[in-house]
Amino acid sequence: MTFPKNTIRIAFIIIWVILFGALLKRDYFIKSIDVREDQTIKRGREESFAGIYFQRERIGFVKNRLTESGTDEYILYQDAFLYLNILNESHPVDMRVKATLTRDMLLKDFVFHFTSPFYKMNAEGYVEGQVVNFTLTTGKETISDTIRLKKQPFLSTNRRSYLLKQGLQPGDKLKVPYFDPISLSGKDTVMEYKGQEKILLNKRVYNLHHFVETFSGIKINSWLDDEGKVVKEESPAGFVFIAEPEFKAKDLKVMGKEILSSVSIPLTGGSMDLTGRTSIRYKLTLPEGADFDLDKDRQSLEGDILTLQQRYPPETNAAACNGFPDELASTPYIQTKNQRITDLAQAEAGEETNDLNRIKVLAEWVFENLEKRPVLGIPDALTTLSTRMGDCNEHAALFAALARNAGIPTRIASGVTFFEGAFYYHAWNEVCLDDSWYSVDTTKNQFPADLSHIKFVEGETDKQVKIAALLGKLKIEIINDN
């Protein structure tokens, strides 16, 4: 199978999907602040809209509606729609949520739908105290699981007057736990009040309350009016949400600016010739406050200089590592214990005599049997096995499930890799043999992955969102040693 030239370029799209969901999630499931919103809800019961912008072009919108249900409940409806221009093709993305809330804005239950070309996901769940019970359906597969949070989850609308009722002074911070229905995980977010400031919006000056939300190293800025309504919100990935009337919010650019070119990282300092190299050095410029563990495995960091050493797996008699239960676990998106995964792992690698051969066989199968194309959604192994298509994220999820099923501790790595003159965001795998971790890229059919793979994050999509902190800010210079 030839390697499609655009496979690497499309890989970062999952970061947009996750971060887009992260922006939306503050409008359902979350703020764990015990204040009564009843009067605010009565004032904000009407529909509200926000336009979604990328590089000053409106590419989508969000619609919120809150209604009463009986005497002690509210029903929240939220719809979000946008077009993403990927390689000059318009890809529609549709997200919808319906949630039942108590009068105190506690979450009782929810239904969530996500649809894009070649992908569909539905999730629904209910809350019992601090536990969220949910069912996830992707394609023909249904998974049930639970998430335990630190506190019983609250839910807020795009009217957040409760923040203004906290008596915050500039510099004050609130720590907020939330449940994210897209990544199906719980996290802590920190909300810092920056005070009031004047901003120019649609040729008008507003005096607004500025908040900065931080989670997973990502900073999202929001501006609220005196009633607590969100007027503007922006993220480092280039999304900007602006409160607008319906007719304006729905006036979309079906084919906006191509987004991939906006996130590539040009290489400076020399040429990327990896022929015969066993190590390489890069000078990294990271955004202020970036929190990435770069000094591990085959990477070593001194100041701003990152050195990568090529690690080749043992030639024979390599054995899987012991003591890594998380890297062998089955998760909602890496369904290691599913019978279909078991059957495939057994059919392809069951007769292999050692763990190294099992890895090679399974990696080759994933590379040979998946069509390389963009899939806008949360990658999971079973959906990928059914559709037999995906970019690097789907490759990594399916390989992780197969290798774990075969008893190989396997994790997903995310970062950047070099392709045609620039670095692009990418995902691959790492496997543990003889107490060492080795990189495996089933999208490019590399074991080990070459020295252009710079790892920033380990984990599934809820961890990969940290990559968004680098967008537009990361710089990479190669240091050519003579």
C-alpha cells in the first residue's frame, strides 16, 4: 500500500474536534459552584445564538435553548454546527445535546449526538451522586461504563451570572471539576477572573468581565456582560465564539479558509535528512506556561534543546514488560477485551512465537488494511475495525487495542512529525519490550518510528487536547552537528 501524501497533514483534526467540544462543554455539564440559578434561568429562557469564527470567517454556530419541565426541572437543548475546510473539501460537523437539570442546575441525565462524514457517535447517561453512568454507541458497537467525579456535576448555560456573584477580585481563581461528554472523562479546570476590560466587537466598544479558563494546559478566554451572558469566547486553536442574532450566526461560509496550512510548523536551521542517523537535536520554542514532559524514553531535554535517540527493538527473544496495567487496559475507545478484537489478534498473531513478532504482525496488519483518510470524530478501535478507514488517530487506537489484547503494554503518543518541509501534528504508538519503550507508527509503517517524531503527550483524546496549547506557538529548529 502506498502512503498517501496528505495522511500526516490531516492528523491534527482530532485536536479541533476535542477542543471544540471543550468549548461547548461549559454550556452543559459543569460548573461545580453551589449557587442557585433560578432567577437567572427565568431571565435567560429564550433561545440564544453564537457564531463560530476561524480567521475572521464564520464557519458555524451554536444554538442554546432552556425550557421548564414540570415544577422542579429544566431541559437544556444545545445544537452546534460547523464546516471545516480540509484540503479544500468542506466537512460538516454536527453536535447536539439534550440534558435534564434540577432547579439548582445539577445534571440528572443527558443525550449527546456527534455526526460528521464517515463517523457517528451517540452517548447517553444519568447521574447518581458523584457517578455518571453512560452508554456509548459508535456504529454497531455499544459500550456501558461509569465515571466517578470529585463532586456531583453541575450544569450551566451560556448565562454565567453565578461567576459574577462569587465576589471575585482580579486575580481570584476558582477550581471547577467537570464531565466532558465527548472524551467521556472528568477533569479539573481553573477559572481566573481578570477584571473588567474594554473590547471592540462589531465596531462597538463593550466593557466586559474577562475570565481565563485553564484545563490540560489550554487557556480559553471568555468575556461576560454585567448579566453574566457570554459575549465572546476564544481558544488557542483559532476558534472564536461571538454572541449574535440568529440570522447572522447562521450565515455561514461553506468553504472557508483551509485550516491545515494554519497549524503546520516550518522547520528552520537546516534540512531534515535522517539517513543513517541514530540521534538528532532540536531547539524548541514553546508557549509560555507550557507543561509537557519531554524528558523521557528516547527523548532528553536540556534547556530548550531536545535530543532524540533512535531506539531499535531487540532482534530476537524480546518479551513484553510486566507491571503496566493501564497500558493493558480496555477503555471506552480502546476496546481491548471485545471479542472482535480478540478474534483478530488471535487470527493474525496467535501463532507467533514471541512478543516482538506479534507487534510486527499486528502493526503490519493495521497499516495494510486501513484506508488512509480523514475521519472527524473520536477515534475508537471497534469503529475503525468496522469502517477500515481513518487517519493516524484511528490507526493508533486500533493497534493499541490489538497489541494490548496480545499482552503487549501499549500506549498512544501524540506530538509532531516531519512531512514535506514542515512539522504536522500526529499520533502513533509505543510498546514496552524488555523494560524499554519503542515507537510504532502504523500510519507510516515504521517500527521504530523515525527521529522526526517528537512526543509531547501520552494518552487518549482527553490527554491529546493539550496539544492545542502549541498551535500557532511552537517553533522547531534543527541543530545540524558537524
